[in-house]
Amino acid sequence: HDEGRNSTAGQSRQRGRRVLVVTEISLALMLAAVAGLMVRSFLRARAVDPGFDPEHAVSVRVGLLDARYPSADQLISFETRLLDQLRQIPGVRAASATNELPMGDNRVRFAFSVEGATVPKIPIASGEVVFPDYFDAMRIPIREGRALNRSDVHGSLLVAVVNQALAKKFFGDRGAIGRRLKSGSPESHEPWRTIVGVAADVKENGLDQTTEPQIYFPALQSDTVSAQNFVRSLVYVVRTDGDLGVAMRDVARTIRAADPALPLIGMRPLTDVVDVSFAERRFNTLLLGAFAALALVLAAVGIYGLMAFAVVQRTREIGIRLAIGATPANVLSLIVGQGARVAVAGVVIGLLGCLALTRVLGTLLFGVSPFDPIAFGIAALLLLGVAALASYLPARRAARIDPQSAIRAE
């Protein structure tokens, strides 16, 4: 009776409930908007071309023990024979090896110098030591010149292949083929290498990362130090036309036949390499999505509870309204309108909170503005839709109140 007759205490409690519901809606909107931004960012990053074809290929890391293969010549000789055996597996289109796959955890980065180039500081590149047919096995297009092949052996002209990012940065339209570069500073004792090819850019550090200069070195030209550091533990890539499960079984069997003591580490489809690079972003997106869904449920329950309680409190008032000529549609509009006002207030406050929150999340997004209107608009419409539904159910019940019963109840 106290709250039904709009006493001061009743009005205070109603305001308190509204504040709680507005807060729920604001937080739900913020979570929904952030989750929307993360989803759009995830989809944008997932659509980026990695620069290689991960489909229909498997990879496995193999380490050669020092005791069994102590010299560089023994390492290179065994690995070359093993690759030839892998290429003979039925259905295999290409097989090669490298010290580290794109998006791997052990990327090799080093300083390098370009002959004739004057730069304020020594540039940094990512490097890979690769065996012949690597670009075919990974399906990395060669944009200019040629790929590294079986003729690039120890004692021949030292060569390298660079990516488009390096070629464009240092050579522009002049062309990179025939130019020379080397590891270290221009004064270092490292030998100069001639660029014989320009490969397409590969997302070496992840699909959502910028492309940096990349240099590919032929494994067959590895000296003793390079062989011990980069060729002793290799990732083999086998591209096949057949079933990946059968291919992995055949690859393992071939490696075991070549040397039963070899440890096989992480045999998997090449697509897993791309998927793993998304693990953290996918987890964050799912986590925020789960919190946003929970917040939407809480907001819906809060609005429904507030409207349902208001209907119970105002039963006599609604009965009188109906008795003096109000239609059920009028009552429905009255109750839903009150719920809508609460929802709009929460949405406005939530949008203001989003503007402050998304600035912090800017570093986590890829290809999406922190103030993306699509994510904000969808979140706002979603909250308003939830609020309308949560208000409609109590409002429909209020519109069906019998005026005589409502008045007699008092």
C-alpha cells in the first residue's frame, strides 16, 4: 500500500531499482560493443592473405642428434636424401624444409646491410634457411627472378631471395635482382650475397602484424656454423593431393625408415600454424562474447523484473485507467514506454562509456576503428530489442487486467 500510493519511500525504492537497471544496461551495452569490435577485428584479421597456402600440406619438426650427424656435410647430405624420399611418397606434389615456419615462435631476426644503400641505422630483417622447392611446398609466389634451387650449393655464387617489402623499401622501381646484401653492418666480414629472386610477402609474425623485410638463404650453401645453428633442427613441409591423415602417416613412416632414432615433433596440418596464431585473439573474443551474453541476460531479467513489479504495484491504477476508457493498447504503450525510457537512458550512458573504454582497446583491434559505428549500432539495437521484449511481457499482462477485479482488490 505504501509504494502503491506513491509515498516518498516507495518513490525512492523505485528510483533505486531504475538506477540499478540502467547500470545493468550500460554495462551490457559496453560489453556487447566491445565484443562486437573484437568479432569484427577477428574476422578482418582472419580474412588476411598469409602469403602462403596452408591447405593440403603437413608439417613436422625433425632434430638431428650431434652424435649421429656431427658435421655440416653429414647434416645436409642426410636431409637432402630424406627430402628426396618424401617427394617419392604417392600423392606428394612438393616437399622441402626450413629452420622455422611463418608465424613460428622462434623467428630469427638479424641486422643486414644493402650494398650502396645509406640508411640512418642498420635495418632488421627476418631470416629463413630453406631447402630447394620450399616456395613450391609453401606455395609462396615468386614475383621477380627465380626461387632457390639445387644449383645453389656450397662453393657456388652466394645468393638469397628477398620479399617484396624489402625490395620495395630499398630498391623501389629499380629492381632488386642482381643487387647485393649481407648480414651485419657494411663493415662486417660477412660475405655479400646476390639477390636472385623476389618472393611475395608472407605474414611471418601473424596475420594481424605488419610485414617486415624477409631474407631467404639456401640451406645447401650453409657453412659449418650455419648448419649447426639452423639446419640441425628443421621443419619439413609436405604438400599432397591426398588425404592429410594418410599423408601424415606416410611422412612419419618415411622419416622413421630413414633413421628410427629421429624425434618427430608437432606433426600437424599446416592450417594449424595459422590457427595457432589466432589462439589468443580467438580466446579474447569468445571470453568477451560470453560476458556480453551474460550481461544481456542480466539486463533482460532486470528490466522484466522492474516492469513486472511496477505492474503489480499499479494494478489498481491500471484498472482505473481501463475503467474510465483507456484501451489495452494504451496500457501496453504506457508500460513499454516506461521500459523504453529506462533502456534509452542505459544505452546513452553505455555509449558514453564505450567511447572511453574503446580507446584502451585500440591496440587489440585490427582493421577496425575503436569507434566503429557498426559495432556500436548493433550493440545499441540489441539492447533496445532486449529491453522492448522484457517490457512487453509484463505490459501484455497489464493490458489484460480486469478493471472491476483490480479496483475491488483495494
